[in-house]
Amino acid sequence: MTYWATHRYGRPISVVIADDHAIVIEGLKSVLRNESDITVVGTALTITQLMACLRSNQCDVLICDYSFEEDAEPDGLNLFKRLKREFPDLAIIVLTAHQAIASFVYQVMDTGVFGFLRKSSEEISRLPHIIRTVRAGGQFKDLASAAVMLQNGNRKTPSLDVLSERELEVFRMLGRGMTVSEIAAHTNRSVKTVSTQKLKAMRKFGAVSDADLYRIYLENFS
């Protein structure tokens, strides 16, 4: 397989790894270290670093985290849509700590990415195979994600189980028309805390706007 991949493309597959945790990057690099047909040409801890890296390196496959928690630039679905606009030939593998719910996986894959891999999946060890698969134009979803998609193909109604108790509380109040400031006063939390819980709920649902969040609320509570 190694010989085939190198021979087919005439050079090793070039990979960029982006994650806001250095330990994750190092772990992925170690999985790929002995693959002669795969070369890590760059890494990034922030979205700004990622865009600069992609503009200055030839990259075939990007392994990218879904959430960059402290980054000011948009991540999640907005990031992947941006990447596909700017680098249409780039094969993207999304790496995420989020639970595998059908609607979320669908929304991620619908942005044009080729691979979906949870950080908790044992299939991380198969990363070289996954890279070769998406480089050749194929798609990959880890077993748990593929299974949940088969069990529940509903794209429209995300499961509320993905939210923590406090995130669900904030989500329901937002759906009833309360502002972040009003929720903070009502729950005796800081505005920053409520804003963070709102953002986490949006990321877990794959929502990119308040309108998306409200639509999801109506689908669950109307």
C-alpha cells in the first residue's frame, strides 16, 4: 500500500495537522512517523496559523479539530466551509471530541469534508489508512459515527442528549426569547459563562447562527 500510494502520486502525501492542543498534534504525528508515503508538512495551534500554513505549503490532506476553544476566528462548520472555498482540492479529515449524533455528522460531512473521526475512537491508529482513503477521493467515518447515522438518518432534529444540563438550560431559555444577559441574571451566572455555554451548544448542534439555534429549539419543543 505504501509503494502504491507513493507511486500513484509521484511523491508522499503531504499532511497538515491543526488542533488547539499540542499534545494531540504530537500524538497524531507519532502515528504517522513511520509512514514513508505520508509527510507532515506543517502543524497549527490556531486558525490563523492554519490558514498561513496552508497558503505556504502544498497540502493534500488536512487533519483539523472541530473546535478551537480560545480562538477568535470562526471554527466548526464555518471554518470548514471557508477551507473548501479557499482550498477546494484539499481533502479534510475532521477530528472532534463531540459525541457522534447523526445530525451533527451529516452537517459536518455536508460542508464537503471527506473524513469524520472522533478523538476517542480506537480508529485513530488507522490514521494512515484514513489519509490514503480520503486522498484517493473516498470518504471515511469512524465506526460509531457510521453506526449512529444508520440508526438515525434524521438530519433535521439533533438529539438533546449531546448537551450538558446547564447547556440545555441555556438553550431552552434562548429558545424562549431570553437574551444572554437575562439568562445570566436569572441563573446567577456571569455573562461570559452563559455565552460560553451558548457557544458550546451551538457547536454540538452544528449551528452557525442564532437562527439555526432557534430552528433546532422549535424542532424539539414546538
